[in-house]
Amino acid sequence: MRTISVDGQGLTPEAVAAVAAGSGKAALGREADARVRESRQMVEELVAAGEIAYGVSTGFGKFSDVHISSQDTARLQINLIRSHACAVGNPLPADTVRAVMLLRANALAKGFSGIRPETLRLLIDCLNHDVLPVVPEQGSLGASGDLAPLSHVALVLMGEGEAFCRGERLPGAAALAKAGLRPIALQAKEGLALINGTQIMTAVGTLTYVKALRLARIADAIAALTLEGLRGIPDAFAEEVQLARPYPEQIGVARNLRALLRGSALTTRQGELRVQDAYSLRCLPQVHGATRQALDYARDKLSIEINAATDNPLLFLAEGKVVSGGNFHGQPIAFAMDLLKIGMSELANIAERRTERLVNPALSGGLPAFLSRDPGLGSGLMITQYVSASLVSENKVLAHPASVDSIPSSANQEDHVSMGTTSARHAAQVVANAAKVLAVELICAAEAAELRGADGLAPATRALYDRLRGAVKPVTEDRSLTGEIERVSAALLAGEWLGAVEAVAGPLY
């Protein structure tokens, strides 16, 4: 099992995904441990000196002007977690909770938060022993961070709340005991350090990004297979066309398509059957490339956020300062997730249009209506396009940006919020929907290839076709395709077939 260093600076989206999937464990870096100890010493000195510091010797939010005595600082933190743990909705999936725990540990390891090393180690131990807090998915405004859902993580460290341990849902104390762990008693600043951050939106966003990138890459291969089924024209993907409008992502997608279609006997040349294809085929580099631009933007922001200190206040040891700031505000991730979901919505939109061309006899260039082997008596794949249309319509609603909304809270002390967690949750649903739309396109494209003659496929698209045929047999007579669409969708999200395609075409952009 891969070991991921928790040091506050070295995480990548792929490392987060590995831990989330259970194929990696976390270990606190030695230098990080030293930073955490020094930061903790600063907190204890503040408490001993009776100095005023937000969240250490004051209340929270609107109560920031209320002084808390040194003998009540521990009780303040316990009350904070209990009162803030009021998130609602379905529990976050296990992989998301693992990502949340890793990201929160990584932020604390930067040494700006003042948490005790033993508290941080318990968080990491829970992650490595698969003690996963039950974290309701709704209730965050995305500033001051993800307070409500993150409080459910902190509850379990206190021996309260609920957690899944080895698949069993248990009271927090029982889950810790089952893993051989003991709860901690929070001390000054620790409750605030555990919950004041953007780790819910960032965890959901990071895992969503990883899945979206897999879909974007395999979408090029699916589109190439569709183009063969429609006897399309690859001339539009010529390098000189892309260099005339030199977006790197557009150039990369066109390069993918040329590699994927190399050796095909089913494509045509400009002017043979028609002069040019419809936009959903001809503009693949431009549209798929623009989606990749959105994903690149999201990756850039997520890569910063997963290695950032996002709580408040922050302790700066060299300067001897405690500063109340706003790093908990999720606006950067809110924008990134809104852009990602718009990009993935369009990836699904154009895929649905290609599916329509495959099943519509007026557009398919000689394929039977709805790819039915017995048109009229059999409906073939008619309703799969309906399903895609439904999903892309739903995505259009989900793609409305949550980041442009804000509702004041805490008696207007927190008067502007990001709604970043809503953006991330909606992005995750958009990506799940897009996977199903691409699954439908792939199933329809395989049927078209079957009817055209699969022996004429390019070697790379043939590799994808063969993988698909291992999961979905030819639709020679009408049957329910629900289970097959779901299985193909899951395989696309997991990236299961991308390697087979790249083994033939070479690494895809």
C-alpha cells in the first residue's frame, strides 16, 4: 500500500484519490511534526499569558468580542464542536470522508493551527484504521469553511457522534475502541482548528476532478468510435487547423483523435460522402478542448487548496503573531467547481448530440432507425437517447453557478459566503450524469460499428469496442439496458478501459 506523506505541501489530486480509494495510507512527516509542536507551544503560551486571540480566548463569529477565561478554554472547544455538528442529509461516501480526513490532517500539518500532535495523530490513525465519521453532506455555506460537516469528523475524535468502522455503523466511542484507538479531550484552539477550513468542498472537488479527467480522456475515444460509425471525416482534426487557433487543449484533443483513428477503414475523406460533418463531430477538438481548459483551471486551484492552511486564526511562529484572516473562505474552489461542472455539462451535451446522430435515420448515413435489427417491431436503442437527453437537461440546471449566491450568517458578522460545497456537490452529480451519457453513446457507437463492420475499426477504437463488448453484448433484440448502462458508466468513471486504448494509441493527452 502506498504511503502518502502528510507534510502540508506535497499532496496531489492523484495522491488524494489513492488514499480515498483505500489504496494508500497517511504518515505525518517528521518536519511537520516539529512544526505542529512549535505551533502548539505558542497556543499554550497565549493561554498562560491570558492574551486575547480569536477562538482561543474569545467566542466565535458574532461572539468574537466575548472574552473566555483560561479555565474555560477547553470547554469552549467542546461546546463549539457539539453545537456546530448539525449538518443534515445523506452521509458522504466513504471515499470522500477519507479524502476529507487526509486534507484536514495535511492543513494542520502546516503548523499554522496550534493543534496538539496527539490530536493530529488520532485523526491520521482514524484514517489509516478506516474509522470513518458519519458526515452529513448538507449544511455548509463554504465560509467560515465547512463548519457543520467538519464538526461531525471532530465529534468522533472526541468519542461522540457516529462512525463506520470496517463497514459497521457505530457510536463514535465504539468505533474508536473497535480500532484500538482512544478519544481525545479537546484543549484550547483545537476544536476550531479541526473544523475551520474548506476540506469538504475540496475533498468532493478533488475526487470529482479526478473522475472528470478520466471521462474527458475516454470521451475522445468514444467520440472517435462514433465518428467511425457515422463514416465521419477526420480531416478537420489536422494539425495545421489546430495551430491556426493554438489553444494547447484543442491541439491535444485533435492529436488524441488522430491517434485513435489511425488505421480506420470506416472513416472517409473530405468530399467523398460529404464535404463536412456536423459540429458534434467536426468541432470535437474545440469543444472537448474547452472542457479540458475548465478541468485544468480546476486542477490548478485544487492543487493549491489541498496544501493550504485554511483555518482562522493562523499562528505565525517567526513573527510571534496570531492573525485573524479569511483563508477559510471557499470562493476559489466555488468558482473552480462551477467552471468544472459547466465544462462537463458541455462534454455531456455534445455526446448526447452524437448519440442522436447515431440513432436518427435521417442523420446516420444509412444506419437502421434507432439501430434496431428489426425496425418497427423492435425499438432498438431509441429510448437510450431519451435517457441522455434527460441527463443533459438535468445537468443544465445543476450547472447554474452556486458561487454567485450568498446568504449572511452569524448576525451579519459572516456577511458573504461562497457556497463552494454546494458547487462541489453539484459538480459531482454533473460528472456522474456525464458518465451515463457517455456510456449511452459508447453502447450506441458499438452498435453502429457492428452494423458497419467492426473489422474496419481503427486498432485503438477496436480495443475500446472489445472492452465494451465484454460488458454489453450486441443488442440483437430488445432488452432492458439499465444495468449495462450503469456498469459501463462505473467503468468509465474508474478509468478501467483507458489503459487498453492507450496501449494501442499511445498515451492520450
